[in-house]
Amino acid sequence: MGYIFSISLKTYKKLPQELRKILIDTALEITPLQRALAQADEEKLLELIKASGVEVNTLQPQERTKLEKLMEYIPKKYEELIGGEILSKTQEILFDKYKKDQDFYVIGVDVDLSKDAKSSGLAIKRGVELAVKEINARGGILVKKVAVIVKDNSALASKGAKNVKDLLKYKNLIGVVGGLHSAVILEQLEYMQHSGISLFIPWAAVSSLTDIKKHDCIFRVSANDLYASDFIASNVLKRFKKPAIFYENSVWGRDNHTNIKRYLGERGVEIVYAKQFNRGIGDFTQDITRGCGCSDYDCKSS
């Protein structure tokens, strides 16, 4: 039986960031010791139960397999509630413990499963798992089944880089699928570029990711912001003469700002107002009215 180390979310959010990191890192460090102690205690308790005269029945392998198949839908059904990062880590541990790396081809997935973009991360994870399920149903690749190992980067570039290094340790790794955050992908490129393994990008769209001269390991599935920005700016110019821009304070947002500013500048148009914002801001009313220089929220002059 597993025991969950937990803390009040309200209390956790009050802690400084460095203390949060110490808390999480320490919990991860001592978990194997706690698991070993719990296992030893439960083995002693089981012997005590047997000694008291209670008959203990152990499932045979075929019975365990039947039970697993009957219950395999349950984790997926409640994955969003339980936490994609928890189930993904569980799947990784079980694979490392019970499966042989050489018997499988491995596809790595590194996405945000615990922060603001966890819905996108879970969607990418499920998409890869569905595709691999179809591949395995047809016999796998070159007679071998394919396994999916999913990592949670928590939208942190440093964590994403570590995850990629861990994935590259699998001998039969054939590809890595990234997530939404361009900053994370950019940090991972240093390791992927020299690995000989392709990095598939289904979402992150910052334009520098498509520089083939620098990053020939990338297979791009998503849109390229270099073209998306031009498309947006061209349509703005069809209706307005004095464009303004609000862009996110991130490598993705700044890249779009640079691309749109370039496109407009090539056509002799200046951005009359530019405002950078942090993720999570939802009300731009004051900035919009300040940008056009009037107090009318419904102003159509720009």
C-alpha cells in the first residue's frame, strides 16, 4: 500500500520559492528509504497474520494479468484529477522496475503536467499514447513493442533539460516529443542536437526553433511564429493604420513582438503602443485606452 507525502496547498504557497524546492527535493530523496521501510514492516505484519491462523491467498500470474486488464482503464479515467505528473512518474518507475529496456523501443515525452499548461501536456501525452497503442496493435516496430516514458517539466527550462538527459539514457530511445513552452525546448536543444535523436515539437512555436542550420534535430509539427506573425500583421493592416500590440513576457511573446514589428517596419508602419504583460493578467482595459490616447473604451480610431 502506498503512503502519500502531502502538505496543505495553502501553506505550501506561503513558503518562499527556495524552501519549496528544498521541501520537494528532500521528499524525492527520502521516498525510496520510506518505501523500503514500509515494505519491510508489511512483510513482518504478513507473517504475523499467517502465524495467527489466517489463510493468505496470493494471486497467480494469470489471475493478476486478468485483474490488471479489467482495471487498466481506471487510472486514465481519473488522470486529470489525480495528476498527470503522478501517474506518469508511476508508469516510468514500473517500466524501469519490471520491463527490460532492450526489449522495447522508447518514445520520450516531456511536457508540463503540473503547472499552467498541464491540460496541453496531458493532451500531448494522450495523443502519443494513442498512437503508440495503434502501433503496438499492429506488431510494433521491427518486431519490438514501443513504450512511452513521460516526464513533467513543470514549465521550467532547467527541469526540461534534466528530463531530456534522463530520457537519453534509454538505449532504445527513438524520439522525444516536446510540449508547449518554447523556453523549455530551447534549453533542451543543446542535448538533443548531439544525440542523434529527433525532437518532435507539436506546440512550441517560437520562430528560432526552425533554424535548420542550428537545429537539424527538430521535426516541427506546430505552426511557425515567423509566418503566423506575418499573417496576423497583414490582416491588421487591412483594417487599421495605427496598430498596437500586447505581448506576453516570455521568449514566445517577445519573439512575436519582434516579428510583427519587423513586418510592419518593412511596410513603413510603426507600432503606436506596445505593452508587455505577465501570464495570468486578464484585464487590459486601462492599457487599451491609454494606447489609443483617449478615454473611450469603444474607440475605433486605431
